[in-house]
Amino acid sequence: MAVKAGERNVPDTPQNRQLNAVWYARELAVYTIQICKNKKVFLPEYQSALTDDIIRTAKDIYINAWTANNIRVTEKNKKELWAWRSKLQRQAILDCNNLLAQIGLAHPLFHLKGKRVEYWSEQTVKVRNYIKKWRESDIERYS
């Protein structure tokens, strides 16, 4: 049976940090898409003004983390590959900050419940922290 990355009993290694970061980024994107499809809450008149941006930002966090995870830094092109991977990690972190700002806008516009906003924000911060840990680990490893 499959076990979620964060629920496994495994050591804290660079490989596990990046796996956790990508896994939680994926969960955040899926959760965001699922809640934003509810047209009774996320009103159609705000679709192009905010809802589409929220979904795009959550997807960008996942795609940037996924892409960074798939860049194998080798000795041959270490500097170039590390720069590219680092840039994607940094962008994913910045997108987490942007998603938090967008959640802050969505709260009053869509009259979201406090518990939903709190959970969604916590998940976003968790993803941001995992990506930061992964990036810090990479900095130690490749600098």
C-alpha cells in the first residue's frame, strides 16, 4: 500500500526533502483546483479577475517544484544546472507567497469560512517551508 511522503518513517535526506516538497506542492494544487471549481462559492464574475489566477499560481508552485526535482545536477554542468534548479525553487517559494496574498483577497470576496482559509494558508506555508528546506539543502550540497 502506498504511504504519503510525510507519513513515511524515513530519514531526513536531500532526496526525501525534495520528494516531500513536490508531493505537498501537488496536494496543494489539487486541493486548490477542487475548491475553486465550486461556482456557488467562487463566483463566476470573479473567475478571470481572481479564481483563474489562484489556480494558475497553485499549479505553478507544483510545476516549478516538479521541474526542479527533475533537474539532475551533475559535475559536467554543475553550475548551469544548479542555477536553473535554484531559480525554479526560488520561484516556487515566491509563488507560495503570492498564493497567500490571493487567499487573502479571496477570503472577503468569496466569504470563505475562517477554517477553510486557515487550512488553505497552512498548507501553502507548509509547502513553502518544505521547498525552502530543500533549497537550503541544495545550497549546502552544490555551493
